[in-house]
Amino acid sequence: MVKTIVAEDSLQDKLTSLAKNGAFQIGLLIGQCSPEKDFIAHLAPTPTLDEGDLSSEEDEALPKADQIRSKAPDSIAKIVDGVIAQHTRQVVRMLPGGLDIIGIYVVTPQSDFNSSANQSKLRSILGAVHRTASKILIGTVEVNAEKCILHICTQTLKIVCKSQEVSTTAPSVMSTADLKFQRGGVRWQQLSYKYNINLNFWLPKDKSPQSLYKMVLTYIKPWADSVSDSLILIDSELPNDGDLLDPDAEEKPTKKKGGRGVMELTPPKVFNVEILDCCSPLAASNGKIESSGSLRLIGELAGLAFVHSKATAGEARAAVLVDLVRSVVSRWEMHCDSLIEEPPSHLIGPIIHEPPRRVFLEGGGLPVSLCDYLFPGDTSADACQSAQELLGVKVRDEHVDDTLETFKEVETMEEGLPGEEENLEHDGIRSGYTSCPISYVVLAVVVGVVGLGLSYVTIQGEKMVT
């Protein structure tokens, strides 16, 4: 069956303009997959990344030769897979639920695209994009493994779309997809939610061969698995998964006078979502164990998801769950990235760190919102800069909504924390106070926060903080 890809026809004009420019370019296709067709919402050109932009937490670390290679490629053969993967990693964090990286686009002569070696290279790049985009969901959601390659020839200006299955071990043949540019593109529907998270992780006393980053991800995954079974109400109702989210939705784009494909952006219809789950704190399952500290994630998260106009309630729920898991894991990854130059701490006892909070960006010619995460001291201008550098989208400061998540005062968070003299026993977990490795305390404290509004993390050397 031929895969159908739908895009706003203004993107056709943009692709043609890139081809006329004649310069080589590669970037990510941002859009949405559905059972019947895929939708392209935006083209995000891959920037040239320097060595300092690459994360130390990547499982597939780049070879040294690739890390220092910051010159922009001028052909498919000179593309560094790891640079595309890192771009994917950063862009996925900025996408609301429902939107994903559905493939790549490349602007290059036909001969460069048709080379068998370069076709193999493109398959390798698609595989790296798929693995990187899937990693943030920690195996809780099945990600569509059929990706697209959009090619624009700089000589003939011809645009073709290929489809490639990337999950199989044996390379499959690229098949031609049916690419349709249409006025109005996709009419989107928005799902807004807030979610109260309250999780406790007990850190083992024995040294683990895993980094704290990977260890806590193994603790987050059971929560992510359980939240997938939650009841999700849409406008206070519980529609069947097969029901249309909006039975009255009709695609009636409004065309401006003059200019093919230049459309007025119709605001998405907004649905309010409630996620009902127990969100139980996680603790040791059996017996009493000694631990080196506790890490607590607590607060209220704000989220958004977008689905196409003919989406079902099941697709809407899946988009919300993807957004929630991405939000939690993204903050954890960002804390790990921030630890690279974190100086050792001499402090013993509970330590509080403020997490990055989520902000939402509108405008920039996009029909949907984007998101970003700001640490204390960051401003809306930083979010606008990220949108420009990673997505090629110009957003003004006044279009950044930073009101949905706020920090709680540190003095308020410190109230009620136990003193160093106390020995606590909680849910079968025994802990007495002794000093634990300073580097481990610093890691656990800095990395651990993900909640917002009331968010904080506390850890105390071999003492449980409740």
C-alpha cells in the first residue's frame, strides 16, 4: 500500500526556494503519523553543531573525529549521523504531544541522492533519528518506524517523497510515497492538561555500575508504564477510543486573496484533559534495605498535545501520554546535561535544586505551539533563541507563555525537612545517617527534580526524607 503524505502547500514554495538557492541542506520533517496518512507541519533545518553541543549522556557516543567535525556538509556523504541524532534529541524536547519527527528532507542534486552509497547513508541517518526520538519515551510507547525522506533536486526543482521502514535489521527498499500539497494543510485540535506528579525513589547504598541518569530512568519507567493505563477524560467525558475526538470537525480552510497556499491560521479547537491515576510513590518492594538517600519528584506539570481534525479519542489520549512522558524524561536529561561542569559540593544533608520549568511558544508561522524548558535565570528570549536555532522558527518574546508553570519559593520547600540527627524508617526502608560520597550526593540532587509549581528534590546521605 502506498503511503500518503499531506503537507501545506506553502511548504512546497519553501522547498522550491531552497532548491533554487542551490546549496546543500538537510533537516528534519516534523509532523504527525496516523493510520491513514501522515502530515508534515514544519521543516527544521539541521544546524552545524560544535563539539560542545554534543551531550555526554548519549548512549551512542560520537567518535572523536566526528565530535570535532563542525563544518557544514555539502553532500550526503559528508553528513555526520551523530549530528542529526543530536538535533533530533534537542528538537523532540520542544515538540508537544502528537507531533514527532516523521523523517528527514534533503536538498541536493539528483546524482547525489541516487548514489547507492548515499542511499545506504540516508537509511543509516533515518535509523539514528528513529532510535533517538524513541529513546525519550523509554519504551513505553510504540513509535512508528516507517519514516519519510523528502528529496528536492537543486537542478530540476522536482520534489519526491520516499518511505523507509527502519525497525528491521535487514535494509528494506525505499518505496515511493504519495506526496500531496494542499491548501490549508491540516486543521489541528489542541488538548491541554495539568498533571500532579508525586514520586519517591530510594537510591541504593551499594555503588551501582550504572550512572544515576540511567538508574533513575529505570525507576521512572514503571511509573510511565502505569500511567499508560490511566483513565483520560476529555472535556470531563470518557469517549470510546474509536470515537472521533470532534464529530463535527470539517476541513474548511479559509484562503487569503492572492498567493497560492497562503492561508489564515485557524486557531485549534481546544479540549481539556484530565489524567486520572494513583501516581503512587515508588518504594522498595520487599524487606528493609539500606539506602544512600531519597529523591523526590513532586509538583504540577502543564502539557499540550495536538492531533489532526479527524483524529479519534484513542489517538488524542496517546498524544497526551507521549507529551507527559516526554516532559518528565526531558527534564531529567537536561539536569544530567547541566552536571558536566557542576563543581563538587561539600554540603551534607537535604539539598534542594530547582528544575527547569516548561514554557510554550506560539506564532512563528506555525499552526501549533512549541515548548521549551528554562532553568532559573533563563528568560523567554532564551526560548526564542532555541526555536530559531533548532527549528528555524522566529518567535517573539511576547508569544512565549511562561505562566503555566512557576517555581515555589525555596524557603517554603525547606520547611518540614528532617534534621540530620533523625533516623527514619519508612515503608520498610531503613536508613541511618552517615556520609555518602559527595559526588553521588551532588549528582542525585542536581539531576533529580522534574516537578514544577511545587517542585523540588531532596536527598540526604543515607537518610530518607519524607
